[in-house]
Amino acid sequence: MADISLTFPDGNARSYPRGVTPAEVAASISNSLAKKAISASVDGSHWDLQWPIEADANITLHTMKDDGPALELIRHDLAHIMARAVQEIWPEVRVTIGPVIENGWYYDFDREEPFTPEDLGVIEAKMKEIINRRDPVTTEIWERDRAIRYYEANNEPYKVELVEAIPGDEPVRMYWHGHWQDLCRGPHLQHTGQVPADAFKLMKVAGAYWRGDSSRQMLQRIYGVGFKNRDDLKAYLTFLEEAEKRDHRRLGREMELFHMQEEAPGMVFWHPNGWTVYTELRDYMRRAQRRGGYVEVNTPQVVDRKLWERSGHWDKYQEHMFIVEVEEEHAQEKRMNALKPMNCPCHVQIYNHGLKSYRDLPLRMAEFGSCNRYEPSGALHGLMRVRGFVQDDAHIFCEERQIESETKRFIDMLAEVYRDLGFESFRVKFSDRPETRAGSDEVWDKAERALMAATEAAGYSFELNPGEGAFYGPKLEFVLTDAIGRDWQCGTLQVDFVLPERLDATYVGEDGAKHRPVMLHRAILGSFERFLGILIENFAGRLPFWLAPRQVVVASIVSDADPFVLEAVEALKAAGIRAEADVRNEKINYKVREHSVGKVPVILAIGQREVEDRTVSMRRLGEKGSRVITLDEAVTQLAAEARAPDMP
RNA sequence: GCCGCAGUAGCUCAGUGGUAGAGCGCACCCUUGGUAAGGGUGAGGUCGGGAGUUCAAUCCUCCCCUGCGGCACCA
């Protein structure tokens, strides 16, 4: 048998017999490595210790110290162990798939009775039992027909389908955990005892469609999380609690920002506090757009279906539109309208009024456009997914050759807005042409090149989302990362060659002939509703001073201080600060606690001493101490802080 | 839309086949207290909606609505 050469991370190469396994390689190096090794990377692929290596390769051996491979193996083994536990307890349950996901895994089962939360405890106990058996994990490659016959004989129809779907040139690999067997790509650990028995937890049961297809069987999915040790598991559970505390639905109630109720699902009732933040953010965006060279417009909410037919939305999105039928006594026919789900067709109507010249372009048309979409009931989620919302929407009508400069200009504006709102960095995703699309390849070439060049010119790299563009053009998406590491896709820029065509938008070029403008659909926040939700969660309710609904509460310590408290509030209000008095018959401890819970950034306490000196005792949210300064100083200082980040 | 779970006072939640309870909040009284809950008294509920079973339903059954967790969707 010919030898192969394996190159180690330190650059040294050794020769081994063809078909050597990483386990044997480890053993050839040292006994301790042979014991500690859990898997290998062979030319970048994650490699099971049992798999033979057939050609020269770079090899890295992994131990439990290597987080990436270790966690992947642990979670993958846990998925199998869970499936095995389920079949040991309920032999009639059919198994399907169980991949590793962020922080854990899931496994989908077909079972008549849904799993209950109590079942999870039973399964967990069985899993621990299996781990403690320290069953060996072995693997082999089967003939496709044998695998199909095997699964047919064992009444595992989902597995049959999976085997059939494996491309002909890929091996059909089987894994055993003890006597329990599963179709699996691998790799895995060497025995079940290598999985930490105290660092995993089954989290929830949920329905999930077989192969993600809503027309197919609904399966029962069990989610689990798994880590290398108990502390990591605990840390993760603590993180979940943190996220729970930041939940904007909870904070929205506690801070009296908004509510929703069942008569208007997916629609927001903004309370005075919430509306203050909302309008503050909207005013900020309005200023940003003015600086950015946009004109602002406003278009109708209720629009005849004829326009939606022309724009193509009626065909595609009719089911997701709120339809308004009007019975007019004198009308010959019933008029069917739709609440606008988006603004672009209306903006083209404004564009089309009057002849446009190339001198008018680029024309940047912005609207805080109030849109309604009949979102599927299961999609609704607080402010994050609603049926009535306002976009910071704009359409840039431009010539093809302006796409690049307009894109660059937009990214610069977006970066400034995100920075002002407390997000220092963001990621860019670039989606190029999908399979089915409108427009010629030359036009797509130009548009894609322009978007990429503009992104780079603005100083950003991007991740490629191949084939994910809209049918009408390529798009950029902008993703924020919040304070606890969660991603939120907010901004977008989409090139559109189609809508100007459908709605017959034109301009007169230098050559005196009519041309088609290109439309750039773009938004920075996305929707105000959702973005406010993100802001609330990002700041855990502690909004920056300029956005805080109640910026200052002036609280009396003794009732003799009340007149000065009221005077202080007036002085703050006169300086443009959102201030309230708290002269209730309560102790200062009580008032401090209440307003701290309510996330008021500054509390000014006033007692007898302050009245005499015309001072205030300033306490900032999250700080323990307080500082006594004169009322005048406090007003000057807070007025400066209250200015929005774009104000001089 | 699909699967599962849930809906009791403003909020968080307990509870029962014989029309309901706690804490917080709210109102009033006492207290004037120095930086995260002072004390007392009191008001407050068609138990999500509808139908059914029953002598009797907040409780059991069915349908619907809404919410929550996923899945699917997201112009």
C-alpha cells in the first residue's frame, strides 16, 4: 500500500499508510494525544477519528480544548443520544433529522401524541443514562439500496426519503451509538461517555414542517442546548434571562410606552411616553433626510386595486393586503381598495406628475410611509413584526450611471444614523441575481458591479448571499449587532429595474429622448415600530438621554420643598427638557426606586438644604451616589445633553 | 396559516362543579421621611367570547378570538 504524506499545523510532514485514520495518527504521536483526540480537520473538513485518509492532506488533531470542533461533536452526539432516548422510551416514534444549531441542536420526530414539557424531563434522564453507558460510537458506509431496504424494513419512511435524496456521488454513512443506529454525515465522538452529562438541557418542544415545507407533514421538534461544562450551560441560561429582562414587550409595559390589544392584532397603541420616543426618532430621521438631499412627500393610505394590479402587487401579495371594499350607492360598481402595503407605487405616481428631465435626477423621494400588511397571525411578535407600521422609506429615481454614487451616498448616511443611535458597527450583506429574474444580464452586471463598488468605496466589506436578490434587482442589507450580540437586519437598498417599467416612469435625457429611470428602494431603520423595539432591547430600556421619554424627574424630599421643585421643573421645561415633578407624599427612597425602575435617566432630589441654596441633588440612573449642583448649572448641563446627536 | 401551550383585578400569579383570592399598583388617612419599596384602611373581577353537558360551569366538552414558543412566511 502506498504511503501518503500528512502535514501538521507546525509545517512538519510525516508519511503514513494510505487509509490511515486520525486515531492512528494521534497514537503515532503520543499516548496522551491518542486519549485526548476527539476529531481532526483534514484539508479543512471536520474528520471523524475513524475515517480513513486516502490522500496527502493537511491535518490538525482536535481535543476537547478546541471549542469549535468540541462543541459541534458534543451537540451532534447529543442529538443522536436524544433521538435514541426517545426511541428507547417510545419505540413507535419515527426519527427524521437532527442537526446542530447555534448553542445546541434539535431533532424532529414523527409521533401521534405531541411531547409534553414533562416528557422532556423523562428524555433528559434517559439521555444521562445513555451517556453513562459509555457506548462505543462506530461508523460504516453502506450501499444505498441496503440502506433503503433497511429503513423500509424498520418502518422509517423519513430516513428512506433522506437516503434517496443523497446525491449519487456521496457515500451513505451510518453511525451506531451502541446498538442504536442513525443515518448521519458525522463526525462523532468515540463513545457516548465523552459527552458531558451535566452540561445540556432540553429547552422546548415545537412543531416543524418536514423538510421545512409548509405543505408537508408537521413533525414534533425538540430543542436542546449543550456545552462543554456546567458553567457554560449556566452562563447561557443566564444570558437567556438577560434577554428576557430586555424584552421590549415587557419594558414597553413597564415604561408605559405602548400596548396592543386583541381588537387590533399587530397594531400598536402608542402611549404618551412611547410616542415621545417615536416622534423624537422621526424628527431625527427627518433632519437626516433633509441633510441628505431628500424631498419628503406623503401619499394615500387607501388606494384602488387598479394601481396594485399595475404595480404587480395585486397578483403577488393580494392575500397579505388589507382589502377595503366601499359600497357606494350611486357607483355603478363596487370599488375595491387596498390599504397600501408599501409606498413605491405611490411615489412613482408623484414622480410621473410632470415631465422629468435628467437634470431632475437623482430625485430622492422620502416618506414616513404608513403601511399595512396582513401578516400571517403566527408571524406577529410585539413591535418586531406588526401589521401596521411606518417605514423610513425613500425611493431614489436616478440614471443607471448614478447607482454607484447614490449607493455610496446612502451607505454614508446610514452609517451616520446608526452611529448616532448608538450602533458603532454594522455588517453588509450583498444579494445577487436569483434564478428567476427580470432584466437582461448586462443590466444585472452593471447593477451588481455598481453596488459592490459603492460598498467598497464607502469602506465596507460585505458577505455574499448568492442568488438571494429580488427578482427586480440586486440588494444590500445592513445588519446591526445589539448590546448582547444579537443581529438585527434593518437597512436595505434595492435596485429596481422593473417598477419604473411597469408604471411607465420616464425622463428626458441629454439626448432629448425618453429614458427609464432606475429606482433605488432604501430604508435605514426599516420600520419605526420594529426599530424602536430594537432600541429598547439594545439599551435594556435605558435609552440615551435625548430619546428618553421622561428625561428628568424632580422629586421633593420634604413637602416644604414642593414650590422649588415646581420651579425647577418649569426651568427645565423652558430649556426644552422633558421634566416632571414628583411631589407625592412618599419617601425619597420610594421615589428613587420607582423612577429607577421606570428608567428615568436623571432624578433631581430637593430637600430643605437644596431649597435654601437653590441647588439640586442629581442622581443618574445606574449610579449610586448623587451630586449637588445649582439649579442653573443643572439646567445648562442637562439642556446640552438633551440635544440630539445631530444638533449643534 | 401549521403544531403545542396559555388567557382569573391595571401588572405578576394562586384557586374551586355551588358565581373568587394574594402581592404589587390605585384611592384615602397617618407619617415630612436624604437617594432602589414607612404604616393603616378601602375600592377594584360578566374568571377572553360563544355554544353545549349539568339542578348548578370560572372549573368539564366543542367552536372562535387573542397571546406565547417554534415552523412556514416577511414585497
